[in-house]
Amino acid sequence: MKPTRRRRALAGAAFTLAAAGLLVGLALVAGPPPRGPAVPSSAGGAEGVSSRLGRRLPPDHPRVRFVDATDEAGISFVHSSGERRRLLPEDMGAGAAWGDYDGDGDPDLVLFGDADAPAPGQALYRNDGDRFTDVTAQAGLDAPGHGMGALFVDYDGDGDLDLHLTRYGPDLLYRNEGDGRFREVASEAGIAAGGWSTEAAWGDVDGDLDLDLYVCRYVDFRADPARAGSASVQSGVQVPWALNPYAFDPLPNRLYLQGPAGRFEDASDRLAAAPEAQGRSLSAVLADLDGDLDLDIYVANDLSQNLLYRNEGGLLLEVSPETYTADFRGAMGIALADPDRDGDADFVLTHWIAQENGFFRNVSPRDAAGRLLSLEFRDAADELGLGQVSLDDVGWRACFVDVDLDGLEDLVVANGSTLERESDVRRLVSQRARLYWQRSVDEGYYDLGPEAGEPFGRDLDARGLAAADYDRDGDVDLVLTQNRGAALLLRNEGGSGHGWVAVEVEADPPNTGAVGARVQLAAGGVTSTRWILCGGSYLSGSEGGRLVFGLGGAPGAERLEVRLAGYETAVHAEVRAGETVQVRLRRP
């Protein structure tokens, strides 16, 4: 991926101005910091450039609308109400996750916070249909701590959703006791990841059908009062030591393979890679990238090259350079889908300012029988309208969602700068979340902006993002989390007039949530492919076991097929619009 001249110039300008902004008031002591050079705007050194590079929204864009339903839904969670001390962990979180933990048919919500002790580091909101109820204490989830990410997963195969939490500090694994309460079992289960964990991903890595765990870890951050006010070098410029990931040693990631009785074995030694490529990881996805039904691992790293491990029957081979996925930018989030509808997995990477988001299209060549000849990806972000338009953004969680139900996968990106405000260096510059509408496979994406509703015209400090049809009306809603701000519930009010089909998938134990399954729906002569994933992007988990497919102008679907390694393939025909299809995968 050779950078363009414009991109190189903008990157240089942004890094220079970022350094000036971050050097304002280096001291990390209490009290107002000293005044210093002006902090750049959210556009960095490229103000106005990305707007000129952006695409003009066509008049035939969808009239879909999102509204802020946070207050009426009874959600009142704030990431942190304390004063920002200008330390790296404070600026990074936090996430959210959807999952039906109580089995009543609608998804509940976990939000994560940088809460001051003794307040909980997370909150569980039970979905009661028309409102949400905070049940954190009665569910046994009121442990204090600095939360990062959350995932609902039935790791023990008993049919109900457990909860895995990554944190700045020891990770927590809560087993669902089936009575509305959880019990923390991380140490008992053999999961010892601590320090600073960020994203996690679950899936069957070794092919024995139960779920394994991959944990991303960031840096060995340690606050040092003796170094308050000192500077360090990041990307060729000097930045405050306590805000610079390069100032701290990376923490290696962890791979846990599940064995008998729900115990996990640390198998991280299978992840051989160059030492400089390990750690400072912010996202990972376990997904079938090469079409052989076993789960490969892609890891998004900050300030080091990304890693792709190809799964060859449980043997993990690092193949990043030869697959053209060894991206070396400040990667934060991953969004995986098949937006070009050719049946294989593509993915988006979000990046830091002046680095552009990436769209890695799967261009793997195949023989006449469809067998893979090699695994290859190409960054097509610029040609699809997702590259240069994002130069000003600091992107975090990204999520593919068919917001207008036309059958094409749109893209939502949570943005929020890590640069400080000129008027108050204890606050970060806010940015607008983006909803990119996919007009066609060939033409690509357009930023809907405020046309998608007032929340997409508002400057936010967004980090996490998770999707679910929480009100079960057939379109997909969103929750956005903010750094040091309130979580936002964004309800999709529709407006496209297109039909939909919902697919709910479960499986025989041990993988009751069918994690890793490939779901294909053929409607109107076009096939859409989705994967049931658990984890995969920045600190957040969308609802996994229920997928909503838009039908566009089709009256229904001609065929539904669900495949999962180790299970019999399920096929349904003649699915009607507005129908929720329940699929049960059986073991042979």
C-alpha cells in the first residue's frame, strides 16, 4: 500500500500539530495545567481537506433515521465523572455488549466505565421491552475496577450466556448461574490475563467444538510521579511520556484453549511472531478468512504491524506479509463482513488521524473448482469512498450494519480524537460518528451525516459501538459509548420501506451460540453472507445469535443456509419477509 503524496503531506502536518497539542502542559500533577501552544482542531493539520475529498451525497440516499432514545429507555450510564489526569488508560475506553443473558428473547446491555472506586466498573441493563432496568448489583456484577471491553458468550455450553470482561487490571469471567446472577470464575477457569487487556475474541480455534479465547493486551503502563512532566518520542516527535504507547513495553497477547470441565490452557506459544510485532493490540477477530470453515485470527496492533494467523487444522501460521495484511498504522478497530457479496470475508480497519481507515478486500485467487490458490487482500478504501474522507478522524469501533435494509452492508464508525482541546487540555477534541451508506458494490460508500439523524451530526467522544435490534421491530439499532461521557442508545426509526428476515441460530453443545457459523441468505437472485462472531472490534460486542438481513425490493428469500465446522449444514427454503427463522444446528 504505497501512500499518496497528499496522504504523506497530511500525515506529516498532523503529526507535527499533534505533537504541539500534546506537549501542552506536560505536568500530570493536580491543579490546572499551564497554558501552552494552541491545540489543533479535530481536523488536525488538514482542516477542510477531507471535506473537499468527500463524496457529495446523492439525492437518492435512504431516508433512514436514528433518534437518541437513551433517556426514554432508562439508560443513564456515564463512562467516568472524575477529572482526567492525562494518563494513557483514561483516554482509551470503553466498550459495550449486547446479549440475552436472561433468555427472555430480547438483548440486554452491558456498559463499561472508568469508574471511581467503590463504584462498579460496569453496568448491566436488563431489557424489559419498553425500558431498561439497571440490575448490576442483583446480578452480582458490582465489582469495582477500570473496565475496557465486554462480551456475552456461552463458553461452558450450558445454554445461557456468560460474560467476559477485559479490564485495566485482571480480567473477569462471570458464569451465568441461571437465576439472574453471575459468579466470577476467571482464576478457577485458568484465565489469568491481567495487566491491561483490551479486546477479546471467542471461537473454536483447535477444532474440538468448544470455545477458545484470544485476549489482546496493550502496554505495561505504570504511572511514575518521578517522570511527570517528561517527554518521549512517538512517530518522530516528542509527546508526554504518560500518553505515549511507545514509552511502555508491549504486553504479549494470550491464547487460551478450553479443555475438560471448562478449564483453559494457556497456549500462547502457538502464536509465534517477531517480538516487535507482538503486543500493543487493540482488536482481534476469529473468523474464517480462507473459506475452509476453521477460524483464522487477525490482530490489529497500535504502532506495530498487524498479524494474520492462518489456521491449518489447529496449527496457526503467521502469514501477514504474503497476504498483504501486515498493515503498519495505528490500528484500533476491525469490522468484518462481505460487503461486495462475493461470499468471502473482507474487513475494515480504523486508524489514527492522517492515516485513513482501510478496507481490505479479499481478492484470493481460486481454481475452476473454487479451491483457494492463495490468501490475498488489497486495500480498496480510497476507491470505495472510505479512505481519504477519514483522514481527519480518529476511528475506534467499526460495525457493518444494513441500516436501510436494502441488502447492502453499510458501515458505522465511532470516532473521537486523542488530541486535547485548546480551551481545556483536560478534555479531548470531539468528533462526529460516521454512518457510511453503501450505494452499490461497485460505487461504494457515502457519509450520510446528519441526514441519518441528529446523533450523526453531533460531536462525540465515541469509543465503543455495538448493534442489536433491541426493540425487535426488524431494523438494527446501535449503542455508542463515549470516553468520559454518557452512553447513547440510538434507535433506528426505519424509513426505507424495505422488508427483512431475521435469522436466530443455536447449536447443540458445546458451541450452543454457533460462534463461527457462516450464514448465507439468497434473496432476489443475490446472496448475502454473514458470520456469527463473538468479539472482533474495539471493546464491544454486537448481538451474535440473531442476524437481520435486509431484502431490498425482494418479497422474501429463496434460500437460507447455515454452516458450522463439526455440525450438519442447515438449509431452509422460501423464507417470507418479516419472518424470524430459528435454526438449530445438529452434531452428526
